[in-house]
Amino acid sequence: MNTERRWIAVAAVGLALVGCCALTLSADDSKQKRYGLIFGTAYGPDDRPMYGVRVTIRPAGKKHPSWDLISDHRGEFAQRVPPGPRDYVVVGEVEIHPLEDGKIQKSKKRLKGETKVHIDGEERRDFSLHMTE
């Protein structure tokens, strides 16, 4: 009988530990922030990814940007935004020195690209931002 009581006590303690772990995991889930992800790639006029493009993102209907980013060496940029539904305007700008006969020119060209992105909820939205004169 004594060993039977020990097994019951061990089982009760085990169930209590499992219950505590389940409560801890569910509490951690509620602490995680919810977000949508805007993920883009900036491309130049030659359809190659562009490094150093200044990207601004703002909610549609607002004048001032909410986020400023710079594209990386693969032309990529990403920004977390509140879960939607909402539209965002993404604008990219960059100044380049054009090549002529294999030589870099002193005059600069200003390239710009703009697109709208719609976020429905907690999702990742991938798109391309094409820079033109």
C-alpha cells in the first residue's frame, strides 16, 4: 500500500508540473506582439537589385513617412507594421552617377519608384520596387 501511495503522489506532482508548464506557455503566447511584414526588393533600370536606396513607408492617406529604411546589398528591405487591413505607400529614391564609355560621370541621376502595398493581417507581403528616372 505504501508504494501505491507514492505512485499516486508522484503522478499528482507530475500532472501539476504539466499544468504549470501549459499555463506558462499560453501566457508567453499572449505577450508576443502581432504584426504584418512588408518585404521588398529595389531594382534599378537595368533590372538588377540596387544597394543604398532610401525607402520610406507611410500609411495611405498620410503625408509624412512612418518608417525610413535603406536597401541592403541584395536590394532588400523589410519593415514590421501593425496587422491590417491597411494600405501603405512605399517610395524609394536614390542618386546614381551614370556610366558613359565605362567612365563614371560627375552628373548625378535621380531615380524614384513608388508602389502601394496592402496588408490584410498578420502576414508577409513581398513585392518589387522598380526605380526609374
